Amino acid sequence: MKNVIKHTRKGILMVTMFATLLSFANDASLFNIKNDAKRTFLTLENVKQGNLLSVKDINGVILHKETIQETGKYTKGFDLTALPNGKYIFELEKDLEISSIPFKVDSNLVLFDKENEKTTYKPFVRVKDDLVYVTKLNLNKSPLKIRIYFQGGADLELMYTETIVNDVKTISKLFKLKGLNKGYYKMVFNTEGRQFVKYIN
């Protein structure tokens, strides 16, 4: 069973791909906020067409969701005072990162918690023939759990699992997959309370 996947510990460092992401790894805020009597105006810099913006409650229930229509600067007014008292999150999902902007509503007063802004970086998966390169920017130094399943028949079979716990800023792994002509692989990544899935066939 272990012969299906030949795993090597030699990392593949993709500095170029993540160079632009490093600009976000500083103390600068992810957003600008301007409040008036009824609306909160949210401004986001450097968004791209197709990015996803959502508002979620503390339980992860999506209250608002929209796709960014234009590349560049995004500005929009939201009537957040209509929300019940509680904690909420603005979430901006880009190609390789998810930025979380927490705020709370208290008696029609909207308060943003800039100190707890957070960016979670997604794993990047590149496939070349039967080789799979996995790279993840890890500025938060969070554990990354990797599971690889193979489906050649009716059921998914777990072929490989690993939890990476270290202090490196970039996680890089290389996998060799066999049997792609007989089925497909499902790669599942868990980090910072989130799950990302990639199918390979």
C-alpha cells in the first residue's frame, strides 16, 4: 500500500510565488474603516476580480457574500448597526490567502478589532506528471495536517497522513503519486481551523 505513494522529505521552495504575499506580513492594517451615522464604509486595497468577500457571525454562518467585480481598490458601505449584538467577521478570500477582520456590534455601535486581524495562507498545489508539489506560506507557524486519499473503486482509501509542526516560514513537500490512470487522488489540508481540498486526476 505504501508503494502507491513515494514520499520524499526534500522541500521545493517557491520563493517567487510567495514574494508578493510577503508584503502583507507586516503591521499594516488590511483595511480602512469610516463610520457615519448609519453606515460603515469598508475599503480594501489590492483586491482582484473574483476575490470573495463575506460577513460571518461567530458560528461561521454567512450573512453576506459577494464576488469582487473589479481589480484594485474596493469600497462599500454596510449598515452593520442592523445586526444583533455580537461578534462578527469580515472575510476576504483571495487565491492563496484568507484575511479575517473581526468586529462586534454593541447597542448599534460597531467596533473593529484591528489587533486581531488575521491572514491564513492556503496550500498551493502544483502537479507535473505524477509529481505533486505542495507549498504553503507559514508566517503564523501553525501546524499543517496533510491527508492523501486514493479512489480507484467505490471507496476512498487513506494512503498517507502527516502533521507538520515546525517554525519554518515556508512549508514545502514533494509527493510522487502512482495509479492516476486507474483513479484519482484527494488531498485534504487542515490548518488554523480551516480545511482545503484538492483533487488530482
